[in-house]
Amino acid sequence: MSEENPKCPECGTTNNYFDGSLNVCMDCYHEWTEEEASSAAEKSICKDSNGVELEDGDAVTVIKDLKVKGSSMVIKRGTKVKSIKLTEDPELVDCKIGGSGIVLKTCFLKK
């Protein structure tokens, strides 16, 4: 058999086995079905407010005035943000605005 083991949705390793009904990871002991793995892969794609896929280094525009928690700073609608970085959470991106590192929700961004 030349079939490779699928990656674990929890830890990402291929150190797992199929026990007849579930895949079992030997590193983190997570158990999953093939359907769960494919739906997890779909969820991990980072998309903007219009459903366009985002990638590391993309330039985006803020679509709504946003108050920054813990600061009096407001990010105005139409602010262009260059070189975003994707996070493990597909709904969040890291970026720099005005020299400050900020995490923004993708639902407030458009490519």
C-alpha cells in the first residue's frame, strides 16, 4: 500500500492509524472520521468579508470604523493594511497599523 496517513486535525502529525471506524492519532490521542477531517480543512481557510480567500502578505482595507480595546485609538473605515499575517484562527489576522501590532477580525476586512 502506498497510501499515506492523513494529518491529525489537532496536532498536524501523520503518526496515526485507522482502527476500523476512526483515525486515531498516536501523539495527541485525537480520534476523527474522514468527514470531520475534510470539514476541518474547509474551516481553516481564511476569508475576508466578501468570501475572498486571504493569504500571508495580502493588502486589505478596513470596512468599518473599529475601536481598539485598551486604547483611545480608532481605526477608520477605508484604512489600508499591508502585509497581513494569518493566524491559527481563520477568523483573525495579525497586522501593523500606525506602528502598533494589532489583531483584526476578517469580517471587518476586504481584499
